[in-house]
Amino acid sequence: MDRLVYTAMTGARHVMEQQATVANNLANATTTGFRAQLDSFRAVPVMADGLPTRVFVVDATVGTDMRAGPIETTGRALDIAVRDQGWIAVQSADGSEAYTRNGGLKISANGLLQNISGQNIQGEGGPIAIPPDTAVTIAADGTVSTVSNDYMPGPSNVLGRIKLVNPDPKGLVRGDDGLFRQSSGLPAENDANVRVVDGALEGSNVNPVDSMVNMISLARQFEMQMSLMKNAENNAAKATQILALS
């Protein structure tokens, strides 16, 4: 009876954890550049005296779905979408370099090029400063240029190039802030082959239909585990009655 209780209990707990992951994916189905999190179950035998008859269920995080999301045209000059593989380098809150696929950019009050979350965009030579009263254009290789908004604009002025990287996906880890970093802690090298599309944003790669079906399946699995725990409780009650009669 105790084996049934413990195995069903661990199964129910990890089903709830996987439900939380799927719920988080669903909540970010419309988040720009979001990458879905992937989980899976694995069986872990309990090492104890006697025969190895008890197995626990553990929710093992596989990683992140690195498939590209759909590119949607916005027509906004400060919107960029990374084409195929690659990442945009930003400066996180702790000053370290992190990576994102969210290409919704803005200009801060201090004139720095930032993403929508307020993190500075990393250029190949540091943060990129945008002069006032200028129109910004971003080329396919990430080069940022400006043209004066005066009645007689002059030639375009190249301010720098956005740092675009393409590290090995196996070496990337997702942080609590939603940004990705290299597991080694070192900044990634520039990749001249990474290209961006201006006037567009990349959508989330979460499939809402698949996620809803997965959520329904997990709910049924949770009900099954709870039913097993109820059966264990009934078996214990019946055993107590038999012992009382004897």
C-alpha cells in the first residue's frame, strides 16, 4: 500500500509541475520571440534493501524549443526579426550579456537603443546611442544608421552594428528574466551570417492547440494519480477492518 501511495504522490506532484510549464507556454503564446519550454517524465528507481520494485516519477526538463516563430510585418522602423537562427545581444540587469529573439526596440530618454523591456542593445563596440531628431534605419546585417529629420536631410550616419550571435543551442540556458545566456558564462562571438528583417517581429513558437491538448492530457493523468491514492486509502481501510474483526 505504501508503495502505491508514494508512487502516485510523486506522479501527481510532477504532473502539476508539468501543467505549470504548459500554462506558462500558453500564457506566452503571443509574446514576441518567446521560446517554448519542454519537459518530460523519467522513471527513477528507489535504491533500498530488497528487490528494486519501487520507482518514482521525476519531471526532467528537456530544454527549450528552438524552432523559429512566425515573422509578422509591422512596418515600424525599430522592429527587427532575426531570420532563421541567431540571437540579439542585450545587457541584462546585472550587467552581463544575454540574448533574446524579441526585436521590438525603442530609444530611451538618454538616447540609447533598448528593447521593449528597457535593456540596452549591445553593439559590437558597446551600447548604441541615437542622436535626437533623426530617423533610424536598421540594415539586414544589424547596422544602425540615422538620417536627420530636417527639411534638407544629409547623408546617412552609421552609428554602429547590433551584436548578432549564433551560439550552440545546447550551451544556452534560460534565466528567470526570460533571457538566454551561455552556460559557460562567457559572451558569445559575433556571427556575420546572422541576418535580421526590419519592420517585422518574430512571434512565439508556442502552438496553442498542441498546448491545450497537452493540458487536457495532463489533467487526466493527474486524475488517474489521485484515483490511485484513493484506492490505496480504501485498501488501508479494508485491511484495518479485517484486522479489527480478527
